[in-house]
Amino acid sequence: MTSTSTRQMSLVGFMQAGSTTVYSGSWRHPATEHGFLTSGYYEKLGRTLEQGCFDLMFFDDRLAIPGIYGGSVADAVRLGARPVKLDLSIVLGVVAGATRHMGLGATYSTTYYTPFHVARTFATLDHLSGGRAAWNVVTSINDSEAQNYGFDEHVDHDQRYDRADEFLEATVALWDSWEDDALVLDREAGYFADPDKVHEINHKGEWFSVRGPLTVPRTPQGRPVLIQAGSSGRGRDFAARWAELIFTGDPDIEIARAHYKDQKERIAEGGRDAGSVKMCPMAYTVVGESRAQAEEREQMFLNDLVDPKASLTLLSELMNYDFSGLELDAPITDELIESVKGVRGLVQNMKKHIGGDTVTLADLAGHRATLLQGPRFVGTGPEVADQMHEWFEGGACDGFVIAATHSPGAYEDVVRMVVPELQRRGIYRDRYTGSTLREHLGLARPEAAPHG
């Protein structure tokens, strides 16, 4: 397949700062490196993706060991269902020192952090990385997280987004509280910065009261890049207002096309340039030197590595609903989805993709276990590139968030066998031409909001 446009595909590495990728069986893979408690492991991941000219790597996060299923963390711990989550600010500091170009993103919750904390963390990262910071905005999804932060249960879906909207308003105001030219640094006059260009924000809202200004001057990017993954109706509206890169979980190309069209229309209706916002579905790649080798690797992932309870443990976390009391043949009804407080939109998409009159709990758990919450691209390097190219040119996406079946090997395979094919087709960069993440993504540097 040859390129029919000059659009450039975005590639993003989807990371976990812990023992297991988003694929719950990854830690059992014979080629997975168990160095997740060492700095060298994350440095190697960063250098690998930068070699492949990835736009950025960003880290998922949860603020609790999965503990909804059966009311206990026991299965998550025993089966390795993502029980380890390191502090992302420190992990990204390590990666920033090992890389020079690639963007660096982290997931921080608007439910349990505060605007000042998040604004300072990401402004610091943006300065120290030379303008490469991104914040993946999440609203947090389950009661286990709430209980680690002093609450009995999570707030409901719409309230989370009400809080998140105000959180972003305050955070952006803090990032803009120093004007670009506020620093003077006149040694002779003893004049450090112009106080008329450093502003209190005096935010007083329903959820937050923030005086400001921020303790960090305005950053190389003006503001860190905002990533968001909401897929429910309210999540899409939130993304339309705020997101500069949208991370999706669309399992097939038709669902992705419909999502792409709907989201871009919402962005335009809000008065923003829809073409500047990248939409990137999560995708797994299973690459082999031959088609037969790739399919053999695929079968190992599908059949050998995931314990069913690990899938149910993570499904319970995702939906904030304890599935341990349901039989595997229990139907997943629309009423059930509406009753949960977790990630509704993703589950609705999975249910549509499975199809049929009745979707059961076993179907849903198997769907996640077999890597179908996003597309699964299998084959040789050129064959995987063909599949990615079809989505990219077919109105389904602007690029992909690459998840790993094992780490770091899955990323090494993409960089060695797929990236050169995408470059040959002229739809993917062969070198970095900018210095900031905004430049990689084709995003303008935002002007600071006016003061006074």
C-alpha cells in the first residue's frame, strides 16, 4: 500500500510503571524482562521508542491494587493482575534523562490530586525535559482508589467530569500565571522577575479554591500537552473541550470510524480546530519474521498466558463492579452497564464488537484477555504496516497507542520491523524535526490567557 496523503501517523507507547503491561499475561511471557523495579528498565524502554521516532510514551496509572473482585486484592497479587504501580513523576524523571526528543506523559487523576500539585508536577517536567511533557487526564474509576484516599466510595460518573472540568480550568490558569517574559534575571540591578507579569489566579469554584500563582515559570510548551481517553458521551464532550490527543479503545475499524467522526464533530462544534487534535486507538502488534511465526506468537498470547480470574479482576476494576458473584454465563445488559461507575464507553464498545443477542460475562472477560479492546495487528512487518495504514488512511484514526504483549520486546519488534515500513510509505517521520512534543504533534504553542 502506498500513501495517498502527506499526513503523518503518530505513534505513542502505552506504558505501565510496574510488573505487567495492559495485557494481564505479559509478566509470564518468556521474553519479558522483570526489571520493573530498576531505573535501567525504563531508560531502555525510552531509548527504544525514541529510536523508533515515537511521538511520546505515556504511562497509565491506578491509585490502588485491583481489589474490587471478591472484595480483596488477593487474586490481583497472586496472578500479577497489575498489582505494582510506581510513582510516575520519578519514573518520567529517569526517562527524561535517558532521552532527548520523545514526549513524556503521565496519568494523573483529577479526583484525588489537586490542581496546584498537578500544575507544578507537569510544569517542572516540561522545563527539565526541554518541552516534552504531557498529562493524561483521568477522573479515576473505582472504590479501591477512593479507599486509599480516605473515602468510602467513588463519586458518580457525571460528578467526576464536573470536577474535572473545574480542575482543568484552575490548572491551565496556574500554567498561565507567569507570562512568557516574566523572568528578567538582571544581575546588576538585582531584578529577578517582573511582579507585574506574575499573577494570582484567585480561582474559587464548586470544587476548588486556588490562589496562585504557580511556583514554576511558564514552560517551553506554554502548557504541557493534554491527553484524554473518555469514551462515554460525557467523556467525549470533555475531550472535545480539552484534549489535544485522544486515546481510544475502539476494537474494530467501523467502530473507530464512527467514533472518529463523532469526536471530531464535537471538537469543531466547540470552536476548536478538529484537525489539530489527534485520535489514536490502542493497538496490539504481534510481529514475526514470517506470517506463521507471528500467528504462533499470537496463539501463545491467546491460549497460554492469561488466567481467567486475572481478566475478571481487571474487568471488575475497569467497571467498578464486583463480578465475583456472577456466573460466567450471566448476561451483560445495558442496565448493568448503566449501573456501574467505571469506564462505561469502553465496555459499550466491547459489547458492540462481540455482537449477538446476548453478551455474557465470559465473553467480556475473554475479550479483554484476548487483546480485543483495541485492534490486534498480526503478521510480518510489512503486513502489520498494511493493517495500520488501512486504519490511518480509512478515516479511523490519526495514529496508534501501541500496547505491549510483552516488554520491552514488543516495542523492539515494532521499531525494528514495522517503523521502517511506515517510513518507506512516507506516512511516518524518519527523524525528529522539532524539539518539543507540541512540534512532534503539529500543535501550536498556546498563548497565555490575558490578565487584568
